[in-house]
Amino acid sequence: MRRLDIPSQIPPPMEDHLRLGDLPQQPDAITVNSRYLSRGGEPWFPIMGEFHYGRYPAAEWREELLKVRAGGVTVVAAYVFWNLHEERRGVFDWSGDRDLRRFVTTCAELGLDVVVRIGPWGHGESRNGGFPDWVLGADCVPRTDDPRYIELVWPLYEQIGAQLAGLTRKQGGPVVAVQVENELYDQPGHLATLKRIAQAAGIDAPLWTATGWGHAQLPPDEVIPLFGGYAEAAWDTAHDGWPQQSRAHYFFGPGRDDDSIGADLRTTEVTGSDESHLARYPFATCELGGGMYTSYHRRPVIEAPDVAALGLVKLGSGSVWQGYYMYHGASQKIGELSTLQESHATGYPNDCPVINYDFQAPLGEYGQFRDSFHHLRLQHLWLAADGPDLATMTLTMPQDAPDDTADRETLRWCVRSDGRSGFLFVNNHQPVETLPAHEDVRFAVELDGRELVVPREPVTVPSGAYFVWPLARPVGGSMLLSATAQPMGVLDADEPVHVFCQTAGIPVELVFDAATVTGVEGPATAEREGDRLVITDLVPGAGCLVRVRDASGAGAAVLVLDAARALTAAQGQLWGADRLVLSERPVVIEEGRLVVHGQGSSDVRIFPAPASATRADGVFGLLPAPASAGQVPEAKVEQVEQAGPVRQPVIDAVSGRASAPTDADFDHAAVYRVTVPQEAFTGEEEVLLRLDWIGDVGRAYIGGRLVADQFWYGPAWEIGLRRFREEVLEHGIEVRLLPLSQDAPVFVSPQVRPTAYPGGAVLELRSVTLVPVPRTVVVEHER
């Protein structure tokens, strides 16, 4: 039995010490204390996803932001890259894909809040960290209060202020926060200066933030320090193993910092570990890794559980603001004067792709839905209902919690609680180093004067499992003392429906305070054990709905889904009701419409069932969602040239890391011409060109213009063709591929590494296919 006593009295948070927040009389006022954020007088739990407007076609912003919202994200964060807007000094460009105002306005129209990361230095794997070349050539000391540098920054901030005019919170707009600079760890006075001049330029928000990792020195009480954590680190060296710091993110605990983020650019070593000053601020994040980019020398594969388990650990550890970087992948721009990616050529330690910034994100470079989208959405559905309560809760760790990140034997768990109710968190997953299963597991939590034992009988927590269970949480007017199922939110219906999902194959039991329940109906067994009512024999799935009647006669329901179905769940206002939708293909609820993305012809399951549903699966009504029929056209592929001699590794003298091939190296690439038939394009829907290949680096050109590239790292390379439609039909696509040398000093994840290098290198184009991504609108017909 694993035991934990929860303090009955949680000390109140510090109030009114931060120079942040809306004026109290403002409607929907945002305020902040030392523990959490509030909005309109109630605790508020933001879920933030990074999406770079300047790296994505403006014509597609609305469609992609609807996907972002469908994933449960409520706040969109975006860098304002200086070099995208003022590549030449004094010549600003806010047009087309660079139209910040249009992007923020579109977010507002969709009910999404916005965090603007205004730099001036941003990083984001951008050339010079986002500085235009002319800034580095100026006679000044960048990223300091040097008046000559501040003089360069003023026009940028004034331009941003003009873009955001009318869009600030005071003006009823969506901008809830502004981040100044990024990864600046030793200039607190400069951060305060940037905040001051930004405000003078009309940039305003209730919340101001700065990145706090690397034990950053920040101006006290002026900004909220934001933190992060990644499952992998493309900025690490090419060693054959897991980055040491990444391990820490799979252990519960009060620590917030990750001094590995930005460490490759830091000029001084981080010393000390005291985080006591952070007690003045809520635990907020802006860079929980939604994936990871590929540098030339290090190309890890990030799996969905790696992302979701990390997010869950941060929730268990005290996060009150989940921020993902990246949530939506993108493509680097090519400027008028240069390419705009981070590279050895610009003095940075990592060579990045010229264009690809997919980041293996929950939504990909061309809007692809990834498995991590569904895994994270499961948590976001829960936070939409319980996030405000969770925000007020504090962390309690068990006495036997592991104190060494090398510990792979001790079960990792904790509780967040307000002294009356709470949530029990368990994580038995981490990347690379598999954790063992734990047998005979039970937890005994002393909470508000009573012991909650969950489960009642010992269970096995399998390897790879991660989950959260409720403790003493209300279900309507009844009290659910414990459940061996993960909460997924609440449907606002005639009677509230609390949705759960089975976790890790563990049998589901619901334990109620018997004094708060007068009746139970549904496919389950209810037995009284002393002062508890235990509900068992539940078979999770579409028909597992149990109704609970409280002492007043009011009712509530509990719906328990199986794990596989839960990953397909979406929730939103649809056809006049708050509904839960289960779909094998990704769905987006767009202003009362249900849009299904991708190929296939499966039914969607909807609860409460709409009137037009003619068939049922349990309590769900079924509606057909047929995708566009017809045979998928084939692309014609012709090899034009064989690959030349294998490129010998080139090592950057400064970083000691392998450098990416140059333009000249692609003169010796294998060349393929891909012809796409016109019938591949139907309407405005996306068409992906999918290349299953193995090698080193690939580039795709249309009419001689570089449009896409990839450092090979295992998964198929996908290129969205919709944005290039006319050019593709006129010119076709030229694909250039370079072989991977057996002795290339690059890291590739072990599970995808080549097994053979004939002649000392490997290059193979296995297949080229076209993958239409139709959008099917599901209609509710009157009966």
C-alpha cells in the first residue's frame, strides 16, 4: 500500500504583489496571484498552443485555428519574428502571411485568446534568433539597454503596437499576454525596459511574461516566468542516448526549471538550484514539447505518449497554465536576402532545415492530425471541466518518491489537492528507457478526515501507463470518493454527464459516499460497503452509462469509455446541444457544423443522440460520414539522375557538430521528377505527397524554387500540395535525395535506423503516393 496524508489546511496564495492583471472593474477581468490565474472572479486554466502565423499561408489560418481549438487549446501563442517583418531596415512588411493583425483578429473571431511573443530576439530556430542581419551589423550591443540598440527596437514595437491597435484587452480584444525577449537570463533591467517601451508603443495586456529557464534573472513581480520541458533535444550532441535533462520531465515534483533549454546558446554555465523565489508566481509553461524539430546532427522520433505523459507530469507537479511548443507545425520562410533558418553559417550550433519546421507537432506542417493531438485532447477535455479547480490545488509528494532521475524502479505518483478534494496522478512512462510494470498497487490517501483506498483490490500498473484519477469529486449532488478511471470532462445536458475513460486496462470501479446517493441505474453492480457505495462490473464503451440519484432526487450520469474510443472523442456545441462525438477520423466542430477530416467512410457516434440518428451504438446515435469516393489518382515518378559519390561528413569548427549539405551538394543528388495529375485536386481540400524513403537529406523544388525539405529521421516525408497547386500542375515536382553515409556523425532514433548500408551508404525511395485529405460535413437531417 502506498500512503499519502494530504494537509487539511492549504496556505492561501499571495495576493496583490504582482504588477499584472486587468483593472478589477473590467468585465471578465484577468488577475493573477502566486498560485493561479483568475478570470471574471473565477480560477482560470489556460491551455496554450504555439502557431507561427508568419510561417503558414494566411489563406489557411482559419481552417487550422479551428483544428487548434478542436484540440482543446484556448490560447494561441505566436512569435513576431523581426526578420520576417523588417528584413531591410525601415522597410516593414505586414502583408499576406505576415499580417499579424489579420491573424489576431481571426483568433478573436474563433474565441481564441492570444499571447504575442514580441522579441525582439525570439529564437524559434530562426536566423539570428529573429534579428535581421542589419541589427547584427549595427554599432550597438543587442539584447541590452544600450541606447543605440533601444533606438532600433522602438520602430519595431511601434509597428507591432499599430498592428494590435483595437485588439488589446482594454479595447475588448483577445491579447491576454505579451512575452518580451526569449531565453534572456542575465538582463532583468533590460526586460523591464522592453516592457516599458512596449507599453509606450501601445502594446498592452493584463499579463506580461518572460522565459524563466536557466535560472533566469527576471525583474521581480513585473513578469510571470514561464517554463518548459521536452522529451528530446535536437540541440544536444549526437551522442547515442537520451538527453539527461529530458529524464527530469517524467518525474513529479515541485521543480520548474530546465536549464538545458537554450543551453547551447548560453555563454555562462548555470549554477545553483534554488527556486524559492518562484513561490511568488504561478507555475506556468510556454514550451512543453509538442514534439521536436530535427537538427542535422540529431534527429529524434517523438511518440505521442512521450508528449502526453510529459504534459500529465507537469499537471501533477503544479502547472496552472499548459503551453505547448509547437502545437502546430509550420514552414520557414525564405527571405528576399537570405534563407531564414538557424544554421552554422550564422554562428549557431545547430544546422536546421531551410524550410521544414514540422516539429512532429500535434498538428503538422501541413495541418496533419498526429496521434499526439488525440492524446493531448484527452487531457484538455478534462481540464475544460476541472482545470479551474485543479488550478487552486497544491502538490503533495509521497515520502518514498524517487529523488534521482536514474531511478527506474520506484513508481512515480503524487496528489494535487485543495484539502477537500483532489486528483491522484501516476506516470509509468518515459521515452527510450522503458519502465517496468508495477504489481500489487494500491494507494491510500488521507483526505479531509477520511482514508480513500484506490483501487479496493491491488492492480498492476503496466509499463507505459500514465493517468489521473479523481479523489472526492462531485458528480451532480453526489460525492465520488474515488474512481479507477480518468476524467474526461462534463457534458452540460438536462442532467450533467461526467465522462471517464478506462486507464491501462485496470478494471473500473466507482466509489461514492453512500450518504449522497439514493439510487443507481445502469449496466453495473452497486453494493454498499459501510459508508461507501461501490459500483463495479462496468464494461467501458459506448453503452456504459450509469445514472446516479442524489439525496435531493436530482440526477447525474457517469459515462465510461474504453481507452481506444476515448482517444477519438471530441466535445462541443453541436445542433443545439453540448455533445460528445466519437470518430475514427479527426473531427472539428465549426460553429454548429461537424466536419470530419481524412479518408474513409466510417460512422460518427454522437451523444446525446441527434434526432436524425437511425441507428445506435449504446447510448450514442450513429450518423454516416462518407468521404469523397473514387479512386485516388497516382503520381507519375521518373528517376532523372542517379546519386553521385557519397558526401563526406563536414564538421562545424565552432560547435563540433555535423553540418548539413549545401546547395552545391545537391548537384550530386539522386533526382526524381514527380508529375501530379489535375484530378488529384478537388475543390480546396489538401493533397499530401507522401514519400517513403531512407537517406540523409531531401529537397523538393517546383519550377526551380525550393518548397520543402527534410532531414530524414524515419517517418514518411509529407508535402502539402494545395498551396502550390497551379505551380505543381505547370511544372511538376523535382525531388532531390542524398544518401546517408554509414559513418555520418548524426543521431537517428534506434527504432528507425537503417539495418544495412550497401557500399557504405543507403538511399532508397520506396514509394511516392498521393493522399487526399477530404473534409466531410456531417448533416443532421430533420426526421
